Amino acid sequence: MPKPLVSVIIPTLNRPNFLKMAIVSVLNQDFKDFEIIVINDGGADVKVITDFFQDSRIKYFQHETRKGLPAARNTGIRHSQGKYLAYLDDDDIYYPNHFSSHLAVLNERYQLCYSSVCYAYKNYIGDSLETYQREIADHSYDLEKILIDLQTPPYCFMHEKACLDKVGLFDETLPRHEDWDLWIRIFNSFKAIHLVKVTGEYTIIKQKNSGGYISSINSWVGYFLNTMQIIHSRYRDIAKRFPRIEEKQLERRELLRKWCLLELDKMSDEQIASLQPANIMLNIAESSLLNYIEDVRGARALCGHFTRRLPNVAGLWLIYEKLSELLNDPFQAEYARRQLGMMSNE
């Protein structure tokens, strides 16, 4: 059989209904020379869904245990045969013109193309998921801008598979932002073009509860602060090519920290506890050391918010103590030790 021109990688984990919609959106493409590679990342077997379509272009692979999203994407890449790679998370969808639109601008000059974003906000109405708002965003990047931040989801991107021979695959050590990390490496070595066209939808599920908290706990932005600090540090040598970029990166990290605090204010103590804040703060505290003292100070402020809401979590006070010592603040370090002492005497 001839090799397909496009390979689309779809990782999935225990969302069979979403997966089916994602696959349908690929099969409905107006460009038909593709393969679909579904990787089940250690979840319940959903081969019955891929078999349902009776389409030889669909390949199914399963991890025996959960390895994480970057590893699932890498498994798909290793089994792909297309000249171009596209990505689709199982809760997102393509419009019928997605492949044809990207392929129209990919050529010898441009090896990566990314389209505009449609954020589709959805709520459950009974057992069905309904879209109540769509928001379009045109994020345009050059190497300098993408070193600061990324706000475009993976479904928007298509690139030559050969790019990965030079820059490598997704970093499986990153719990998040693995796509941003890869795009930086590609932007640094190849030419990219922005397709100012919406060719799919990125799903955001938001629900209101009686407390007025709007957002999924699983998407709390604090999870992204840790990897942002890692990535900004990792590509410091590249960033040095651009004046004031480290200042802009710091401003972006500070903005994200403020956003974290605003979201925490919307949560109940029970919701905050469900985030496992001591684990989160340990990662954020460690990665803050990779950059500047302002990051350590910001990490302590975030940790302080957690301790005020959850004063009986010893792990948070230990982190607060260490951060205070790093900031040469003996008063706050001693305050944390007193809190720990009172907890041990109870």
C-alpha cells in the first residue's frame, strides 16, 4: 500500500464518546489521503469504537499502563507513515477543511503550519454535551513570541514528520506544555506559517455549581506554572538572541501566578484540597529556582495562599519555610516552623 500523505495522532483515555466524534471529524475531511492513529493511554479498551468504522486507515494501539500524553503522542508518531503529522486530542474536532487548508500552504519553504483557534465552551445538559459559546483567536508567533508563551492547542498544528529527525519527539518528562516545548524546537530550526483560518474546535467544558465556581479543577492554571518556569529556563540560550525577552517571560510568569490566585479565590477549601497543593507547590518551588529570585518570591506568595486556606497541611508549611530561607527572611521561616511545631504537639 502507498504511504498516506497525512498521519493524524489521536491519544485517548476513557472518553469513548468524545473519541468517536473526533474520529468522525477526521473521516469527514475533504482531503482523503490520511491515516488515523489512535493510542489508548492505558485506559479501558476502546477498540470496539475504531472497529465500528470498518476503515483500514484507522490503526489502534494500546499502552498497558498509563504513560502520559507526551508518550502517547510519541507512540503514534513512531507508528505513523505520513509525510505530514497532525494532532487531535480525543475531545477536539476538525472541520472538513482542516487537512486541505494546511496542505495548501505547506511546501519547501514552510515545514510547519498552524491555524487560528476556535474555543468551544460546552456544558452538560443531562447526558449530552452542548456548545453554548464559541470564541475565535488568531495567535501569531515567531520564535521570540513562542519563547514567551503558547496559547494555541495541538489540533491547530501540522508539520513535516522529517522535522522530528532533527529536533526530537515530545518530551515525556514534561507533565504539561510538551507541545509548546516541541514547537519551540521546530520554530528554532524550520520555517512556520500562520494560517489565518479556523479549521477545528478546542473543547472547554465549564460548569457552574452552587458556589459560583466556574472551571474544571483539572484545568486549574496553576498546573501550568511549573512547566512554564522549566521551559523558560530550558531555552535561555535561544532567548538571549532577543532583547528584553527574559523580562517579558518574567512578566508572563507573574501574570500566570496572579491568575492562579484569582482562580483559588473562586474555589472552596475542599476543591483546593483536591488539587493536592503540597505536591503542586513542591514542583513549582523547585522549578522557580531555575529562573530569578522574583520566581521564588512568587512561589512563596502562592504557597502562602494555600497555607491560609489549608493551615493544617504540614507539607505546605515545610515548603513555605524553605522558600523563606531562600529569600533570607528568617521571620517568616521561623513563623512556618512554629506552625509545624504546633501541629506536631496536637
